[in-house]
Amino acid sequence: MLKEVANTVRGLSADIVEKANSGHPGMPIGCADIGAL
């Protein structure tokens, strides 16, 4: 279940950065596993 949460966070983070047309998704994608705990 934690893996699913982390993958969802990764997807949402990438979408948010793309929609904002600003920033880089590296940090939220890289730290998604930590945030899922």
C-alpha cells in the first residue's frame, strides 16, 4: 500500500509542476517514498 501512495504522489507531483509550467519535479518524485511513511 505504501508503494501505491508513493507512486500516486509521484504522478501528482509531476502533473502539478507541469501544469504550473514552473519548477522541477525531482525533489517530490525523489522523496515520495519518505512522504508515504
